[in-house]
Amino acid sequence: QVQLAESGGGLVQPGGSLRLSCAASGGIFSINAMGWYRQAPGKQRELVATITSSFSTTYADSVKGRFAISRDNAKNTVYLQMDSLKPEDTAVYYCNSRRWSVEYWGQGTQVTVSS
């Protein structure tokens, strides 16, 4: 019953910034772990960042120091702040929600980093 809606993607030059948002409806947002994944053309979907219900975070090595995941339980929203963007970050970014073995996915938002 959880629905996720990503927004904030777009075209940005290398070195630029974007902030992605994922708004959740249904379920109890505050108790779910949330994550951002991405999939580039010809590549497998990969984990970018996660944040638990207790606000613990993890990041892929490729984005450490550049990306920051956060959540606002009052707004049922998880964010991904992306700084110092590189062309290699170009992908469709997907929001994920999980509690126990149950997972939900958003439809994705395109991020393109190009000069």
C-alpha cells in the first residue's frame, strides 16, 4: 500500500548539484528503511545510499563525500542531496522503501550530468 514518488531530477553540468525528493504515502513512513538506487544504461541497478528508521546512513563508495541522504518523517519524505556531480552519476534514480522483507519502489527520476 506504500506509494513512492520521486522528483528533482534533471540536467546539470559536471560539478553541479541536485536534490532529489521521494514522497511516500501509505504505510507508516517513520518505521521504514529508505534508500536510493540508480541504474545507468547498460548497467545493473546499484545501491547509492540508505537511511534506517533510526537515521543511520550508508553510502556507496562512489558517492561518499558527495551525496547525503536524509529523511523528514513529518513530511514522509526522503532526500538525496547530490553535490560535485560527475558524468558517471548519470542514471535513473529510484526510491526504495523497506520494512522486513517487504519492499516498494518509485518509478524513478532521470539525472543527467553533461557538459
